[in-house]
Amino acid sequence: MCDCLGAEWVAMSGRMSARTADVVIVGAGLAGLAAARALSQEYDVMVVEARGRVGGRTVGHTFANGVTVEMGGQWVGPTHAELLRLVEQLGLETFPTYDEGDGLTIHGARHRWEGASLGLPAHAEAEIERLHGLIGELADEIPLEAPWRAPGAADLDRQTVESWLVDATADPIARTYFRVLTPAIFGAETSELAWLWFLFYARSGGSLDYLITTSAGAQELRVVGGSHRIAEAMAAALPAGSLVLGSPVERIRQTDDAAHVVHASGEIVARQAIVTLPPALAGRFAYEPALPAQRDALTQAFPMGSVIKFQMLYDEPWWRGAGLSGQVVSFDDPISTTFDNSPPDGSCGVLLAFAEGAHARRLAALSERQRRRTVLACLGRFFGGAATDPRDYVELDWMTEPFTRGCYGGRPGAGVLTSFGHALREPVNRLRWAGAESSAISCGYMDGAVRSGIQAARDVAAAL
């Protein structure tokens, strides 16, 4: 963990005195730190973070045996060029996600599959393939920088994913497939998500097929030691005294010549400011003067997704011996997806499981003991009795994280993009926005967060 607060201010009545800088950045996640990294060579930069750690939606957990797993964002795809470049520059390494052997689909019964098939009936597989192709054609028409200007954007945006799905197919299995797929990508149900955002997101990530693929897809690689090391390495390289941790921002006041960011430990006065939080959280500060109505409305209509992440530790990855990849898609259970999350040397086994969307909200209402029992029962159904007795177990409910309030990212409902989308990246005087949701490429992913931070840094540098 980076310990680089290094504040050199004089405490006054329990708060620190004001500090001046060229640029103040709110949020020490990947976007904020990427912006700080890009600017700090030429400008005096301050970063203020509410949490007592850096990393935002990336965070690690170390089991008693010394193996570290990712409790937040973790995967790197081969097209995530900015993130891969950053990983190399920081001296970190990646390794492939385990993707050998057969997968499992739970749909009434346990179906074993390999390759691109999900072990579903042939008619359903064909219909799913047709819908994937249709989605690809529609997504190709979405302009990345301004999806609200797509041909027929108003019609696309007034639909939810669910309303499109019901119109697009009568196949019940295909419908169920997309009702599982959508929460797995967005942490939201098909009825909660705008169809235009779904199409933009698929285009932004390369394609829907890419987003859900492991090898040669968005889940291909992991960072040795955990993805949180990216943020920690960036933070450690910042000038001493430029990072304030554990100090939530309370108010952002703009004057003719400065942006004043008031936080729990004091105030930073800068010529330019970058807020790198998701829209829903960025809307919780007090702004003086008030934000433009369109930006304020955007923050109210862009809630976070619902996700709980679980990691189970075993003495060995015993499922590999049975010819299984560890990947499961369940149409029937509150745990809808699993992966092999074991360390690169296979010295122990780790199964990663997700509860997403409505499933996550229902599990969140249980006690931790009840939740654990439910998760392990699902794994037992998938893999057999060995899965129900892990050596260790850890979970993270991102909905309860006070400075995140959900994952994987923001998820606008019908009508939001065409009404307020232009405010997503539009600056407000000296204030600019960044974060995974604001990136035109790799939106919602770690690569998108880094890209947004770099772009915000360029825009700020041009204005200084």
C-alpha cells in the first residue's frame, strides 16, 4: 500500500491550511492517477482521495497463504493498449487467465461445453448467434464520441435492453441468455439499462463477443500480484506531498481565477480541476455555483450497477484435473458466473464467483453467513462437493462501499443519453470530468479509466 500522504501543511483548528497547485484531481483511482502521472512532470498537481488507499474500483485481498486476489477490476484484454503500455512502463507483468478445459452451463441441468458453444439446444444457439450478429451491426452505427447522435438515437434510447429483446426474439432460452449476460457485463438487469448504452458499450469495447471472451477477449490477462498494483505504482511515483488520502471532498467552488476543492482536511486552490468519480458520486458534492442543469440531471440518472464478488481458496485447482476451465454460466442460480482465479503457478486453487444485478441485491439482504452458505451451495451444484469446503473465503459487496456504491460502473436508463449524454465529458468552467464511464474507448474498463485520465490531462494542459 502506498504511504505517500506527505502533507506539509500547518494544522489549523483540526483542518489543514489551504494549499495551492496548478491542478487538483479528485479521486486516486486509475483515471485520477493516470491524469496526475501525465501532468506532474510539468505542473504542480494535487490528488485528493476519500478512501484511505489508492486504486478506486481496484483493490486486492491477500489470503493467509500469501496469495493475492483481485476484489475489484482485474482483467486486461489485448486491445487495452493504454493499460498494457502503462503496465509495462511501471515494470509490472501480466499472465493469462486460465482458460483450458470445458465450461459449464446450468440450465435446468448441468451442461458441459467447449469452444464457443454453451451446450444449449441447437435452435437456441443459432438464435443467440443471430442476435449477436444483429447487435454487432447496430453497434457499428454508434459514434463513439457522441452516441446520442447515432442514426435513430431517440428510438434506440427510449428502449431498454429488455424491450428490444422481447421484440427481437421469441426464443425463451435466447431471452434468458441475454438476461444473464446483461447483468454479467453491467451489474444491471435488462429492464434497467438503456438499449443505446448497451450498443455504445459493445462498440466501445470492440464487440459484444470480445467483452464476454476470455482468451483473445476482455478477460484474457491478469496483472501479477493484482491489478491494484497499477494504482499503487503510479501513486508511489508522484512527488512527495501531492497525494491526500482519507479526506472526502465536500465542496467545489469555482471563481473567476481558481477552483477551490474543500475536503475533510483542508482546501486546495488550483487553476484547473479534474473530477474522476463516476457521475452518481460526482453529483454528491456541493458545487458553487451550481452545476449546469444538464450535468446535474446526468448525475441523478446514472446509478451504479449491483455486484458482489466472491473468492474461494482451495489447496489446489482440482477442477482442472476433471478437465474443467472453472468457467460457469448459470441461468438458474444467484451465482451466474465463475472463473478460475488461481495464481499463475497453480500452487493453490481459487474460484471467483459473481452475483450481479437483482441477484446481488437479494444476496446483499442476507447475513454474511447465509450469503456464504448460498454461494457455496451454488458452487457445489456446479462442481461437486469439493467446492463447498474452501480453505478460505472472502467477499466484497461493492454496493456498500461508501465511496463507490456499486460496480462495475454507471448504467443509464432509457432516455438518459439523448437527454443528458453530452454533459458526460463537457467541462464546466475550470472543471473537467474523467473516469471509466467517460471514455469513448474501453468504456467501463480499467483501460477506459486510464484513457480518460490521459485525455483529461491533455485538455487541462492545453488550458493552463
